[in-house]
Amino acid sequence: MTVTTYKWTVERYHQAIEAGLFDDQPVELLQGDIVLMPPEREPHAYYNTEAGDYLRGLLGSRVKIRDAKPITLPNDSEPAPDIAIVKPLGRIYLDHHPYPEDIFWLIEFSQTTLDKDLGQKKAVYAEAGIPEYWAANVRQRQLIVFRELVQSRYTTELTLTTGTISPLAFVDVQMEVSRLINL
């Protein structure tokens, strides 16, 4: 027997949300598949909140920090990254979630989802043209930075445990790696 799965488009996914189909379940759309998101435990929530506050303090009104809010990507994906650093477009976001061209970079905090964050999510973000993606491995206290897109793949990968880093979009801002992974 051949099994065929239904692939969702962003439009159909939005219709299902409007109809209340997923009201009681945290889900995200990845490459046409609806993926159940694991419950957020205390360490994950702590890292996400503290890092978001740190970034707000450093970047101020130059950006909008969106915590666990959806972004809309062209590859039938609408993930909810832990932190999306996006252009401060104000009321535009009443009409749509940030698109790739609105996104400076994304951060995922990984405690139990590292394989997904370094696999499927990294691929989805690269394919969509997100210029920079950071995965914080909170168990190993590592910040894994992906940059330099070539043919929808990140060609640079940095693994940091100390020091500072500047995001590509804000080379004038120095961020302490420890403030993101050793909070």
C-alpha cells in the first residue's frame, strides 16, 4: 500500500487556523507538514525570555524582537522561531507575519529539539533566504551560527562558547555569547 500525505499550503493552513482547527494545539507549518510543537519547559522559557530582553536592550528601536511568533516563508512553511529579529514595520504586521525580506536573523533555543533545529529548521530557513540563523544548544552551552547563503544553503558555520559576536545586519553591535547560552 502506498501512503500519500497531504501537503498543506500556507493559505490552507491559515484557513484551518481561522476555522479553529488547531485552537488547542501548538503547531507550526514546515515544508507543507503540520508539526506539533513540544511543550515549553522552564529552562527553554527562561533562555528565550532573557535573550529577548538582552537583544531589546542592545538593539532598541532598530528592530522588533518577536518571541515565538510565526514568520511566513515561501516554502509552505510558517514556523514560530524562538526569537525573530525583524524590521520594525509596525502595523504592516497586522496584515501578515514577517516575510524573509523582513527578517534580520532568527534564533532557536534547543534543549530537546536540537536535531530538528539543526536539520529541518536550518534547511527551511536557508531555503527561504534567511541571511543568518543562530541555534543555541543550551545543554552543551554552544551558540551555533549559520551564515553566508549559497544556493539555499548556509556555507559558514561557527560554534561559539565564549567571546562576542556581531550579527551580519548590525556589525556595530557586539553581543556577548555568554549572555545567550549561559544565562
